[in-house]
Amino acid sequence: MKKLLNSLNEPEHLLVRETEKEQLADLSEDELLLLHTRVRRARNKYTKLYRQTAAAGVSDKGGRGAAKGVGKRHAGKAEVFEKALARVSRRLAIVARSTAEALKQERLALSRKHKGSPVTDGAGGVGGDLSDQTRNLAKGKSPGRKKREASSKGAGKRRQAAADSK
């Protein structure tokens, strides 16, 4: 593993160092998403290079088993970035979970505060009574369901109109 880390060029080495636990602790969710994307791209690059090199070696070596050793350096780099990606993914999951929980608590507090009264949408408009919205969702009157029902009703009317015109 140490040998593989030494084989990385400077930008790659810096990218792997950014995924160390101490470095990840200070990053926000958005910064973690950007880092996750960069590491995933590097991992995909070396995975692709390894596969392409091995595929090209099949015809030269006479078989996939013999060509497996071709491109070991690319495979090693892909593994280094895979481990780095796992570290970033774990940290991102933790941060995303805590952000989601904070947003949930904020929505619940807002719901309790405005229980039974209209809720503003932030732009000064009224979003409607929360209990009505909850009641509609409980009945299954989601926007998608309303659209399907209207579409079905319209199709039935067109069918009836076509039959009546004959």
C-alpha cells in the first residue's frame, strides 16, 4: 500500500490526503459532495485504464488469465482511490444524516408552532392549513394521483364522445 501511495503523482497524492479522517472532519456536506465527486472520478479513471490495458493485453498474451497482470499499477491506483472514496462516503453519510435530522426537527417545530393556522411559504404567501394537506395525503390525493384521475376522466369523456358521434 505504501508503495502504491508513493507511485501517485502530486495532485493524486493531495487528493488522497484530503480524504484522511482529520481533513474530512472540517468539511460541510457540500464540500464533501465535491470531494466525493473528485475521488470517484479518479477511481473511475484508473479502473477504466486498468480494464482497457488488460483488454488490450488479452490478444497479446493469449487469454484473460495471462493478461490479468497487465496494468497492475492502474489496478493499485484504482484500489487506493476506492478506499479513499469509501472514507468520503462514510463521512458524507454521517453529515447528511445529521443535516436531515436537523431539518426534520426544524419542520416539526414549525408545524407545532403553526398548528391549526395557515403556514406562510416564506414569501409572505399562504401555503394552506397543514391539517388539510395532511388529510389530502392520507386520502391518497397526491398531485400525481390527481393528475392520473383527471387524465382517466378525460379519456373516458373522449371515448364517450366518440361513441355518441357514431
